[in-house]
Amino acid sequence: MAQTLMGSAAARVAKRYEVLWVEAAQAAVNSALSEEISTDPRLLVTGAAALTITEETAAAARERRRAVERLRIEEAVITEHLEILRERLLDRRIGLAWWIHRYADLQFAAGDPAAKAEAVVAAFGTITRALGKDRADVVPDEKTMIRARVEELLTALEDPVTGKRAADLLEAIIRTLVPASALNASTSSVGVS
């Protein structure tokens, strides 16, 4: 029974660790086993354990870790490539020029180059509209963000509990953003009129 209790306690702790973290798992298991385990008032169990893994298991775990790392690197490269491509396509200065250059061989192949050029430009328009819509769904425009913040500030100013603190915070922000000379000039011009 003691062996079963110790095995269960050790398994609960050890499963939280990666296979290659044997030393850390062993320290945690021994910490758990140093506390008394009791399911029956007649039996108190404490113990210690030595955890090991075979070289084959360690090699397999290292290979899995390398495979996961390779996959993460490949995904990061693909993501970076796609982000650069998106920025290039949405760049108003060179997006269309890049697109035309990219498909120049298609435009000037056999057939009507004007029709092919129109098709390339139309395809560019379709893609950039889709990318722009996708970006708009993800990143709210600046005016919407400012409007939301102003509404939040007005709500805080109207609330008797937060009004004083919000007003103090707004005044501190204004003093930080606007130079003191500009504030003095605007208050003196207000006093004169």
C-alpha cells in the first residue's frame, strides 16, 4: 500500500515536467514524498525516489524538441515573409509597381499585352482591397480609438467617485503633452478677452 501511495504521489508530480527535466522532476517528487501521505490513520508514508530515463527515451525527446523548434522557425519565417508581402502590396508608393514587375513576364507573353496588363492591375486591386478589409477588421482606425477614449474619459469625469481623479489625470496629461509656454499664452489670451 505504501508503494502504491508513493507511486501515485510521484506520478502526479512528475507528469508536470518534460521528459528531459529529470533532475527538476526528481527534486519536486522528493519534495512531495517528504510530506506525510496518509489515507488510513494507521499508516503514514514518506519516502524518496530516484528518477531516470533511458538514453533511447532521452534521444527521442531531444529529437522531438528539435523537430518542434524547426517547425517554429519555419512558421516564423513564413509569417515574416507574409507580413512583408502584405506591407509591400499595401504600400501606396510601390505596391502596384512591385506587382506589375512581379508579373511582367506574364503581361508581355504572346497575346494582347494591354488586356494582360489590365488583368494584372485588376488582380492587384482585388488583392489590396481584400488585404485592406482584413487589416481594417483587425486594427481599428485612429478616429474610432480616439472617440472610444474620449467617451471613456467623459464617463469617468461624470462619475462622482472617479470624476476628481479623472480631472487630475487629464490635467497632468495636458501639462505633459503641451509645453508650459503654450499653456501660459492660452490662459493669458483668455484673460485678456
